[in-house]
Amino acid sequence: GNWCHEYRKLKAKVETIQKCQKHLMGEDLESLNLQELQQLEQQLESSLKHIRSRKNQLMHESISELQKKERSLQEENKVLQKE
């Protein structure tokens, strides 16, 4: 009895999550009203801001590492030219 109830609850949660995932992927939007679509749009815009922020952070880190490597190679080149 208790297991069946727990199973139904978990199954409903899985279905809800799958439905939300489809909405985030731009699928099955016909069932959403204007307010729900606006909420989804805001959620996607917020996610996109986080993604862009992380991407920019990684790009800056990569640029910094490449600049360090460039300086190191320039120093190495100067040493080799003196020899």
C-alpha cells in the first residue's frame, strides 16, 4: 500500500520533470498560457545569463593563460637569441 503510494508520487514527479524539460527545449508549448510562457521565457533568459557569464569567465581564464604562455615563450626566445 505504502509502496504503491510512493511509486505514484515518484512517477508523477518524473512526469512533471519530463514535461518541464520538454518546455525548456521548446517542445509541447501549446498547453502553456501566456503567463506560463512568460515565466518560461524569463527562466530561459536567466539561464542564458548564467551560461554567458560562465563562458566569459572561462574565456578570460584562457586568455590569461595564453598571455602567460606568450610571455614565457618570449623570454625563452630571448635566451635562445643570446646564445
